[in-house]
Amino acid sequence: MNSSTLLARNARKYPKTEAIISPQGNYTYAELNEQVNQLAYALTAEGIGLRDRVCLYMPNTPEFVISYFAVQRIGAIVVPVNAKFALDEVQFVINHSGAKCLIAHAMIFPVIEEITQVDVKIKTGEQIGDWRSMEALMKNAPSAEIKCTLKEDDLSTILYTSGTTGDPKGVLFSYRNILTVAQMIAVELEVKPESRLLLMMPLTHSAPLHLFLMAGMVVGSTHVLTPTFTPDLFLKTVSESKPTHFFGAPVAYLLTAGHPDIDKYDLSSMKWWVYGGAPLSAEQVDLVSKAFQTDRLTCVYGLTEAGPSGSILHAEEHGEKTGSIGKRAPLHTELRIVDENGNDVAVGEVGEIVLSGEGNMVGYYKNDELTKATFFGEWLRTGDLARRDEDGYLWIVDRKKDVIISGGVNIYPKEIEDAIVKFSGIREAAVIGVPHPEWGETVTAFFAAADPIHAEELKLFLSKYLTKFKIPREFEQVEMLPRNASGKILKTALKNKVVQQ
């Protein structure tokens, strides 16, 4: 079994079911499969074959889905590239992956028009220079079925993480890895043939791609695609397309919750409002629940290297457990919290989350040393520090690399950030450790808010929630926090800013 086989099977079982609904056009499963065959023949004619790497530089469009399955149908390895990457970042991925082909979408083509060091260059729309037209290549290609014979342990995909430090890392997956986590989501979130999955988060990221696009392919669901996200487009798409499932980062929910006309949209079709990438605080869940008029918020925790998979907090488990990431690993996954020696820690103690399951990556592409350091036995080190409460629920304390050590005491930035965002008007916060000659590090906080907030006022507020040594010595208000292409806060950039000052 492989991903391409799923699509071909759905084309036989559900030929007239809508596979894709998008502003760029709709496709039934039969039509989508025909397009995939045509592009697969075209790629073969261009000399692309078994295990060749093919980069996709596209937003969430039908062409992305067509290209994704066409590359896999001929046994090549697909390399989705973040659609927000700049020219140098795309060039890095091409060079590191050794890609033979790049397929780009006209919407974002100007960013990479001058790309070099790739044999075959294809774009949607008209041919420009040595960039071949995807549509022209497909027009002259046959649509007869190509049978993909790859097995579950064959290599499928390389996803490049947008690291907050250093260059992106290539995470290599087999078909088994991807099908494992896709089946997990289908079971845990009740994805069925009649489901409609809204895909607004980038398909170049593991959760939208492996969990939701592929879960829909496992069962034959309909996928609603948009090439970008805005609160306006989000509300309009839900109201008009009637999806049943949506996955988004917390910021997508928080931005939309503040939309002045949210009450005018019909959001009643949605059965599963899923968030991940970071927990929502109790205050934020209350805000979103009231704005969206729902009690169906579900939290998923995981990381790219695990498929992603990790843990799940269902809607009915919110309430006093809001902010946790659940108390169990989902289908096909095991989870432990361990100390530096790999031993399980006691209830209430902080340790690192480690994961086991067939969703775990094959390894980091071209980096055996880092792969070896990330695994011990079958367990994947996540770098996330957490504790388990007496009811078994897991609470993320912080990233292992972000822990601040001041005067020999561990300080967890996330605890401070959670307290800061309780202050009325503050949208988000980031806490970092700044070098100090006596204490080792001191605590500095950055926060984003619409109206000016005085540091002394904030310190007084935080004294209700934090002991004195955890309260930041310095505060800086900013319009917004710096983020990478995946939306993760760049704490390194904040530290550099402080050092330069």
C-alpha cells in the first residue's frame, strides 16, 4: 500500500465524489486521478523516475495535490517546500535534497524565477524561458492508469522543518510512517467518506499534509482547499463550503475570534475544530469557544519527526484540563516522560516527552549523526519538557533548549508567557534568557498588545501568578513577535536584538 494507491482506489470506489473543492476549481476523484496519471506520464517523459527528488513550491491548490500524487505514482520522492520560503531557502532545499525537478505555482513563481541548479523546471500557467508549462505537458500526456507498486517501507517524502535556529532539516518518511498517522487521525477524529476537510494551513507542513489530506484519502473524504488564510476567508469558506473538520494553529483561531462580524457567519457544519502547534490557555479556549459558539475544540500535540503524532485532548476533556495536551497517545503511538537517562519520571516531575510508533520518521536526510542523537532505541526524543498530573494529564512545561538557568535555578519561559497573556489586551508573549555576569541568565519578556502597557503595571500583575525570581527584569512591547515561515516565534532573533542593544 502507498499513497498513490489510495487515490486510485478512491477513483474506482467514489468516481463522482468531489475530492477537491477550491477557488481554482473542483475535481471528482475520477478527475483527480486522471490528472495525476497525465502529470505522472509527463514527468516520466522529462526523465524523472524512481527515487528522484521532486520539489513542490506551491500553496494549497489543486495543482499541489495533483503534483504530490503524480510524483509518488512514478516512485519518485516528493519534497514539499514551504510556500513562504524566500529564494535562498528554496535553493537550499533543492541543493540539500539533490532535487532533479522543481514544480512551482504561478501565484508565487516570481519568488523563485531565478532559481538554478535543478534539471527540470515546471510551473503552472504559461511557459517562461526554460520553465515548462505544467498544463502543456499534461495536455499531450496519456491518462491511462499507472500502477504504483511501491510498498509501505519504500521512501515517500522529505519535509523540511523551518528551524528557529540554523538551516532547515530534511525529515525523511516512508509510506508506512504517513499511512500510520493518517489512519490515526481518521479513527481519532471520526473522518468518514461524507466528511469535508478544510485545508487552509499550508500543505507543506506535516499536520495538514499527513494527518488531514491523507486521512481524507484513506477514507475518500472531500477536501476543501484555499491557497491562503485570513479570518475573512476562513469564515466565508466555512459558511459556504460546509466543512466538518478544520485544523489550525492557535493564532488562526485567536485572530478569527476577534473578527467583528463572526456572528454573521454560519459555522454550524463544523464537527471538529482542531488546534495544534501549541496549547490554548483556559482564557483563550473560553474566548474562542464563545466566538465560534462551539464546545468542540480538540487539541492535538505532535511534531514533524513523529509523523506528526503525540497526544490528543478531546473536546469533552477541556474544562479544568484546558492547556494540557491530553492524557494518552493516540492510535499507533506510545508516549513516555523520561529523565536524562531514559527512565520514567514520577508524577509531577518534569521530564522529556519521548514517542514510539510507526509514524516516527525514517531519519534526518543526510544527517545520520543527528538521527542517532534523536533516537534511543525505538523512542524519539521530542525536546519538549512536560509533567504528568495525578489524573494522568500531560502539561508542556517548555522546550528543553529554551529553559533559562538563573542563579542555578531552572526557569521555564512558557510558564511566564502563559501568565503574561492573562493580562488584558496582550495578544502574545515570548520570554528569553539574557546572559548575566553574576546570575548566568536573567529573564526578559517581549509582548504584543494594541495599547501601551507599562512594565511596572505588568510586574505588579504577574506577582499574583509568579514567584519574584520568575518575573522578568525587562519588558519590551512590540507590534508583533518575529516568526519563521512556519509561524514559530524566533527567540534567537529576540536574543540577538537584546545583545545588540
